[in-house]
Amino acid sequence: MDKIRELLEREVKNRNSLEELSYNKPDPLLIARRYRDEYIALICALFAYGSAKQIVKFLDSLDFSLLDRDEKDIREALANHYYRFQKSEDVIALFTALSRLKREGSLEDIFLKGYSKSGNILDGLWSLISTIKKIYPYSSRGYNFLIGKVPKNINRAGTYKRYLMYLRWVVRDDNLDLGLWSSVDKRDLIIPLDTHTFNVSLRLGLLKRESYDLKASLELTSILREFDSSDPIKYDFAIYRLGQEKIA
């Protein structure tokens, strides 16, 4: 494990640069950093599935100022916007829900309603998801995929990769992550598991669980805490790039 830790520490140091975020090395964080706003960052994270190039292209097409305009403007402006199996109505629903929340306050405060009670990141996440669904009770296949749901059984939960990535962005503060939230401890974060992170972690022996789910994220986070208990998911971006670039 010492050699693996040395590899990851070296990669973290080398990758902690804005040179890692460009149109030649696309990542939704490229767009989120442009605005440095918790609401815009959430939109960037929720659409972060599929080809990184296509994600960035879609995010570039969005007018985020719509979050501060009325719902009629949102509907008219996004009438022709869609991404994979999110139809225009799903994109409109997301902007509508978040515009309503933005008028009430911050996403961090919503998250803290769950997190502050237990210090558990997942309780904060369930609070956030529940509030988004409540403020605009819209339902469709595409929208439900985008927003997610509170799981009935954590042992059977999916990865929640996009939300956990969002939390990394807004809680951690370095040359990549945004550090927009001040009330959540980065030691409590859970690594967002995508296919690159999952496969590299298996190959490196960091992960034994072969199911691609939330329990695997928790297992990997536990191992990474042995490397750095105060900031266990600082390794996330480096592991992701090792897989994406087929280095490990």
C-alpha cells in the first residue's frame, strides 16, 4: 500500500492545476469554475454523465442567468434544450426547481439541515434531494434520473456519483475544487465512484467490492482515509484521470 499511496500523492500534486481543466481535457468542473456558484455547480454536476466532451458542450449551451429570471422566461429559453434522455421539459423542470430554491436561500443551508444533525454526508444529501423534489413536484424518466431519490435501503443504493462529486467541488478548496461551502468538513466526504475510479481502484487493490454502488464508495473512502484522514477524497480527481488516460 505504501507504493500505491506514493503514486497517488504524486498524482494529486501533479494534477492540482488548472491545466487539467480545458477543452482539450474536458470536465464539467471547467464550467463550474467559470461561475463559482453553488447552484450552477449543481447543474454542472447533475448533467455529468456520458462523454465529458458532450457534457461540456451541453453546459456551454445553457444560460445560467435564467436561475434569476421568472419561470416563463425559463420555459421559453429552454424549449429546445435536451441532453441524452433528458428532454426539454426535464431541463426546464431543473432550472425551475433551482430558481425557486435560490429565492429562498442557499443549498448549503438545505444540506446542513441533515448533515448538522449527524455529521453524516448522506443525511445532508437526502435533505438536499428531498427539498429539490418537494419544491417542484415534477416527475418523468429523465428528470427522476437527473434528481435521484432518497434510497429506502442504503445497502442497495446506486453510487450517487454526481452528487458526491458536487460535494467534493463545493467543500474542498484547491486549484481544482471550488471551496464554496464553509460548514462541511472535508474529512466527512465520500468519494464519487465513476467507472474510471471504480476500475482503477480495483486494479490497484484499493477496492475489493466488485459491485458498482454506494457501498463500494464507502469502502474505498475508508481505505483512502488511511492515507489522509483529514482529506480522504483529495485523491478522487487523480484516480479518475489515471483511468481516463489509461495510465493505471
